[in-house]
Amino acid sequence: MTYFDILKKRHSQYALGKNIDGTKAVDTLKEAVRLSPTAFNAEGGRVLILTGDAHDKLWGEIVPTDLKAEMDRQGVPANVWENTAQKLESFKAAFGTALFYEDQDKVKELQENFALYKDNFPIWSEQGSGIITINAWNALTEIGVGANLQHYNPVIDASVAKAWHVPASWKLRSQLIFGSIETDTGEEKDKIADTVRFIEA
């Protein structure tokens, strides 16, 4: 499989199960993060990997509790919750979740050491998070593991930090849910025209 084959194959997969080699998947994810480049070699990305009971707790307890409370606070109609609850159950059915963080202490350190680029380091941190996330997703795709990316931060941040003793300097950016592809729910999406996307000079 070529690199472009992997890019073409990677889609959001929502019908996920637990029928994968978990050790291989986690090792693959870790290696993808280790090999990902960052500005100034910052390596500010941090990952909380949840499997088994921890994964089930995230999607069966923490996210439903915090999200329902937030929806109620915002006055979201009660009947909306049913579809949301079903979605969260589908996430729980997967094998695991990788929660991607950026260490803000690292950002501050770089800002202090390289004052000329101070305003750029938060931006580069976000770019770094995107790089490790897509590299991990592509690497999982290569070994036949499906995934979808969610963003329940900042609603769940405090509860997750408390449950798994996440350092205060870690800022949650996204959650990559992964598992066996039970039904291929990926679909090829239309792309904008090259004339819009590119300028060649």
C-alpha cells in the first residue's frame, strides 16, 4: 500500500468494534506520534490512551454526564439527547480512544527562550497537534484499524483530568476513537477544483 493509498483509504469510520490487536494498534499510534515533526522540535504533543474499562468509562459515564449537563445549561431541547446518546454508545463500542493534548508549559518555555517568535508558538502548537493526530490516524489505517475524530473538549476536560490525573498544563485538543471496522461507513467526498486550491507560478 502506497502513502497515497492510505490517504485515500482513511475515512471517518463510525461502526467500530473491539476486534483488533490492541497492542499492535497502541504501539502503532505511539510510533506515529514519536515520528511526527514539530516546530523547533518542541514535541509538545501528549496523548492519553484509553482502552478497556477506561475507554468504556469515558464514553459510558464521563462524556454523557458532562455533555448532558452542558446541553441542559444551554437549553437544548430534551428530545435532542436521544440521538446524541446513541452516538456516544457507538463510540463506547470501539476498542479505544487516544486523547490528544498540547503541553502549555512547553509553549511557554519556547516563548521565553525565543521571544522573537512568541506569538507564533501557540499557533505552531496547534499545527503540531494536527500533525500527530493525522499521522496516528493514517498509521492506524495502514494496519486496517478504523477511527473517527471527535472534539468534546472543553466540556469534558476537567472530568477527564480528574479521572486519569492529567497534568494541569496539558490542553485537550481532540479525541481519536479507534477499533475494528464492523461496517465500512467511509465515503469519498467531493473535492474542490484544483484551480481554486492551487496557484502555480
